[in-house]
Amino acid sequence: MRSIKRIHLILFLIVLGAIGLFIEHSRQRWPEKQVVKKILKPLPAKKIETVKEQKVLPEQKKLQESESIARQTVAIAGEYWKIAKKEGRDLSKGQSTLRLAKVALNAKNYSEAIRLAKQSIEELKTAPKIGVNYRVVRGDCLWNIAKMKKHYGRGSMWVKIWRANEKIIPDFDLIYPNQILFIPKS
């Protein structure tokens, strides 16, 4: 048992010696100072301009600002479109104006894109709701209202009614007699 431990110790010392020789050989071949000099070689003397240091002409800056404003305005109009859709409003007019705003934005006509996006927002805000009103009677639930033939004919469409009336029905399980619900067109 002792002889096995000695053999292991001898092999370990031989491996350490070989590693030491390898390290010494590599130091002689690539002296540290030369390696560090190569790695930390100074950059060329010519000035490297960062984005902040670049000179931007006032016209370019104004164009960039108007592009940013146009993109933001079109994005806001898109959010109004989502809200109007959720509320069951007539999207036809506002949606077509929003498309024109996107076309103007892609054509880099930023002032026209902003104007059309603002017009689209107003059209979507004032768009009439498409659907009918329904007065809740005792024993009604959203499933049964959606299941009625005059509405959707499918009970699973209750979510659409709830989404259109979330402001007056915070909990979809609780609707009360004489509440007037808006039933969006399918």
C-alpha cells in the first residue's frame, strides 16, 4: 500500500516538473513585456469620433426630431385603434386614415404623417359604437345573453360582451337586473 502512494507522489512530481518546464519555455519564447506591448499597442493617432462628437447639421437634427415625433404619433394612433376595437366602435374611417399616415411615414413625409395620425386619433375617439344595448333581467348571465339568437347564438362569446362593458362589470360573475350592457356587433 505504501509503495503505491510513493509511486503516485513520484508521478505527481514529474508532472509538476513538466508543467514548470513548459511555463519556463513559453516565457523564453514570448517574454511578458513583448506580449503586453503587443496587446496594449496604442491606437492610431487619428481621432476617432463617437456618435456624440459627430457634427450633426441643424437640418438633419430637425429631420430626426420630426421623424421621431411622427413615429410616436402613428404609434399612439395605433393604440387608439386597439382601444376603439376593444370598445366595439366603427373602425372603418379611423383605420383608413391611420393606414394613410403609415404610408406617409414610410414615404418620409413626416408632417403629413403627423397630421393624418392626429386625424385618425380624433376619428377613432368619436367613432360610434356598433352594436345594441341590452337591459339585464333577473336570472341573466353573460353566457346566456351571448347565447341568445339575437346576439351571437353562442355562449362562448360572453367574453366579448364582458370586454365591451368592463367599466360597468368589473367582475364578470356579477351582473344585476336593469343594468344596460352594450352588445358589440360580431
